[in-house]
Amino acid sequence: MDPLLDLINLLRPRATLWGGIDGVGRWGVSFRPRNDLLFCWLEQGECLLTQPSPLPPIRLAPSDFLLIRATVPFALTTDAAIEPTDSETVTAATNDPRIRIGSGGGPISTLHAGKFVFDSANEELLVELLPSLVHIPAGQTSSSRVRALLTMNEDESRCPRPGGDYVVGRLMELVLVEILRSGATGEISQQRRGLVAGLRDPVTARSLSAMHADIAHDWTVSALARLCGVSRSKFATRFRKTVGLAPIEYLQRWRIARAKDELRLGSKSVGEIALAVGFQSSSAFSTAFTRIVGSSPRHFASSLRA
């Protein structure tokens, strides 16, 4: 199993195109932290993405695409010196998903935006395994592909046809895959950690592929290091630095993520799920699951059904 495809299958991404910004002259719009995974692309004009220090501003040019996990406040503005207007205040006052801001003459900026929504059972994987910021400049091939896929999604939503739900679902999976494999993650070192960063590293990528291909195998750090052709200590250090978790901790969390997905589906018993994801007994699985998730497998499954 391709680890990135494995992640997409668990997250089951959906997307909504909720509006955007039409700006004239100098303008600024701020966004509160909501822990949402937002995306936007600039049709015309230029603007800056600003976040709290020490994160540097990022300049967006026409046709640039941006994916941002809004765990901290941020702003889109033509000038970092401008006091931005709160987006939620404007939207509540106008009851319009598109924010129209600025006055008088000056350059016109048009920005389209939306939000990814994921299967709630494993949504926390976003925090642990995905970059918090991806900027795809217009010149990259991925930029035109992403915008073409989003345009197709918008067309399907406006003119529903037979099989439309299936088409939209696959389009959104393709959008997220294209974004994540673009290699355009943010410049801050913390933002380079996670599954996507691990798949770009030749050493950690081999171990990730092996673990995802056989999640139930009794993997050890030594065995994974031999597979990657490096020493145990070098492998463990490199994996933690790149992925953000120790190898066995990553494996355990991925096993629990797969188990949560099986519990959501409700087609297997707790014992069957335990064996399928690499635990030798139901009790060992329940103990690990409760430690990581905060509730027992049966309670977790009951809460999903409720």
C-alpha cells in the first residue's frame, strides 16, 4: 500500500468552495484559528499571507495555490502594515460568502477559497502527519492540475449528474494527493515534518512503505534499519527528525488509525481488528487503543454510532 494513498483512504477528503475575496486597492482580511484545512488560489492581483512571528510572510501571485491548516490566526493582505478586517465579522454583516473589501481606485484582487472536510474518526492525523502549509506557485505543474480538478468539482456541484457524488469524491482525493506530492511545503523546518516529508526522504520512505504494506508484521527498529541499509541509531534519529515520531510510535499510531476506521465500518469484531492491525490479543489492543484514543474500542465504536 502506498503510504500517501493509505492516508487519503482513511481521511476520505471532501471539499467545499465557500467563497473568497474581491479586493480593491489596499486591503486586508484576517482569519481566526479554527483548526480547519483551508485552501485558496489567486485569480488576479497580488497579496501577502501573514502569520504570527517568527513565521515569514508569503507573497501570492496570480494563479498561486495555498493550502493552510488554520491552527493559528493568519491574514491575507496587500500590505503587512494594514490593520486587517476580521473575516467572520464581515461575513456575518453581509451574509455573503464572498468578502468585498477596499474602496476607490487601485489594483483589483480576486481570490477563491474553500475548505477540506475529513472523516472525523481520523481527523487528528492532519496534525501529526500533514504539513501545516503548502504553497504551490503558478509556475509549477501541480498548480494548473489542482485548479483544473477544482474547476471540474465546481462544475459537478453546479450541474448534478448520475454518479456525481462518486466523481466529486474522487476529484477531491486527487486534489489532495496532487497538493501533498507537489513538494511545495512551507519554509519553516517544523512544517517539513510528517508523513509527506518522510516519503521524500529515501531512507524513511523505504521504512514507511514497508510498514504500510504489512501493518500486522512484528516490526522492530533494527529490522527497519536493516531494510533501509543504515545503522539502528542513524535510522531512529532520522525517522524522528523527518516524520516527527519514533518509528514504533508511528507504527502504533497508524495501527490505531486503521483500527478506528474498522470500528467505524462496524463489520469486524474487536478481536478480528486486533489481529488485523498487529496485536496478539484483544486485551493488548484495547490497552493500546485506550492509551492513545482515550476510550476503549467498544466505547469508541458506540460513540460513532451515536
